[in-house]
Amino acid sequence: QVQLVESGGGLVQAGGSLRLSCAASGHIFSSYAMGWFRQAPGKEREFVAAFSRSGGRTVYADSVKGRFFISRDNAKNTVYLQMNSLKPEDTAVYYCAATPTGFELDIRKYDYWGQGTQVTVSS
């Protein structure tokens, strides 16, 4: 069973930065690709960024491209989401997730989810 725990959310002013962390149980990166998703109030959960199982490929939603960066630390079993130049529309609960596929953008293919961390960006 894969367990994921997010942290690092909070309240920040527009233009500010936050770094989210997702700590995974065990050494899962060799078996799972990782992704970040977010869900704003009244909206569906949406893709933000993904990291391939090999670590060699990343992809970002157009809305965050150039501002958000996904990375991982294999030794710490942790995936990060560095969020810069934050906007009020980035306000959401952010989730990390794991999929046994090699690389995945489809939310339906992710089997394991963290509990989420709230990010609020004030204008």
C-alpha cells in the first residue's frame, strides 16, 4: 500500500512562492510515476504537473508552465512542487498522486492519493 502525505501549503500573497512536499512510504519512485493535481472550490480536480517513473520526463499544465516546477529526491522518497509567481486563481487544495504506469496525465489512472494541502493566494 502506497501512502502519500503532502505538506507546505498555506496563505501567500499574489506573486509569492510556496514549495509543496509529498512524502511517500517506501521507495516507490522505481515503480510509480508521480503527479500533482489541484481542486478549487466548485471545480473538478485538475492536472498540474507529472514526473515519469524514470524521472526523465516532466510535463505541466499550460496554466502553470514556467511558474511551477516538479522535482523529486529519491533518497528522501519525496516529490516537490515549487510554485512561483502565484496568482489568486492558483488557490486550491493540492494533491500528489502515484500511478503504476510509466507516465500519466489522466487523473483516472492514478491509484494512490494524499490527503491534500490547502494553498490560498490573496490578491
